[in-house]
Amino acid sequence: MKRQVKRFPFTFIAVVTVILMEVPVCAQTIEISSVVVTPAEQAEVPAQVLGILVGFSSNRGDAVHAGQVLAQLDDTDVVLQQEKAQFEFEISEQLAADNLAIELAQKQHEFSTAEYQRLMLADKAQPRSVSTSEIERARLEAEQSAISLQRAQSEKELAILKQSVASNLLKQAHREVQLRKIVSPLNGKIESVSRNIGEWVKPGDPMFHIVGTSRVRAEGFATVSNLGLSVQDLNELKNADVRLTVTIDGKPSKPHVGKVVFVSRLIDPVNGQLRVGAEFENSKGALTPGLRGKMVLMLPKSSANRSTK
């Protein structure tokens, strides 16, 4: 007896359909050619005050970090002013913390008030047992002690205010000292030094040119019609993934992954292109400003779906 083999054509078709639906659709990419690598950060570091340049702690080609002192202007006078401000602040601090005058005035006020009340009670208990002059003298002393207490309290408040003033003057003196230091605003390398020791510098005179090394930027032009986005939706490109390949010694490098950080709102009316900029991590120094290459822009899913319709 032959066994019958059952066929399941519809089940097979359904399985094939499910498999095909699960195959991932590759995201659309747009290639941006002729991009140039530039520093993501660079700065001209100026002098902030008038002074004589007396020394360097960093030179051309040195790697520096943000906050590092690069050079020093003469600060002899302002250091002395800072020391004076420090002494004045310490004196004001001690005066503000001194409560002896208030305590003494409080004791005198309590004693004179108690003496006046004692005389008043004695005169009330036995009239004319205390002379009028003694009572008036005691009353005057009580009033004077109250005024002395108020004066001591006012002087205490004034001492606290003077301490605040002294603290402010100390901060100003400290700032004047810091302004004589030329400090790096970012992590990078010194590309050039514009002054020599012994020269007078003025506020705003360039001292160092520093190029950041931890991140780089690449910019190029993309045709708007290839992006599959309306002008209103161009912001969707922000933070899109980008792969950068640069040419070194005539050979393409390995792709570097980054993010779109800038999408221009200015579209060239002739060729319909706009500028797109991306930033890339460069802590290992693999990307040098000035290199040329190309970027592959990974379009957002919404953009890719619209462009395939």
C-alpha cells in the first residue's frame, strides 16, 4: 500500500512571504565627494591686559590642554596688590567675627537697667529714701548703655559689610594676577607663536594660534533633490550617521564614523546644492586637517522611504 504525500502549497507560500518580509532593507546613502578635513576647534589666544612678556611655558608644536598656562606677563605689582588685599581680608574677617564689644555692651546695659529698677523699687517702697538725682543718674546710665549696645551691634553689621568688600577686592586682585597668564582655551596643539620675550603686548594682541586635535570636521555639498527631503524637513539630517574616507598617499583610508552637525539653510540657486558638515572623533590623531576625501551620508529612514517611492 502506497503512502500518500500531502502537499501544503499555501503554507509554503506563507513561509516564503514571512522570510522575505524579514529581510532588512538597506538604508539609502548619498555620497558627498571632494570634502576637506578641517579642525572642529581652533583659537587665536590674545593678551588680555597691557604688559611685558616675561616667559613661555609652552612653545610651537606642543600639545596643550584647556586651562594650561602658555605664557606669563609681568605681574610683580599685581601680586603685591593681591597680598595686600589678602591681609586686609584677614583683618576684616577677624573684626567681623569679634563679638566682645556686643557682649560688653550687653552686660553694661543689663547692670545699669537693673540698678535703675532697684532704685525705683526702693523709692516706691519708701518714698524719699533715694534722692531724685540718683534716680535720674541711673536712668541716664541705663539709656546710655542701651545706646552703646545699639552702637556695638551696628559696628558688628558694618564689620560684616567691610568683610564682603574686602572679599570682593581680594577677588579682583586675584583676577588681575590671572589676567597676566596666557591660558589655552581648548585641548590641541600650538601652531604658531606671535610674540617674543621682552616685548610689550596690548589687550587683543594675538599670542598663540591653537588647533584642536580631539575632533575634526568635514564639509561638502549635497544636492537637495538627491536627499529625498523637502526644504522644511532638512533638519532631519541633523545627527545622521556619516562615514568619512580620506586619501592618504594616494590610498583611501578606513572609514571614520561621525555625525552630521550642520546643515545649511542656503541652497545654491544654480546647482541646487547645500553645505553639509559633520564631526568625527580624532583622539588618536588619524585625521589631519587638510586631508581630502569623501563622505557617505546615511539618510534617515523617513527620507529613505520617501526617496524610494
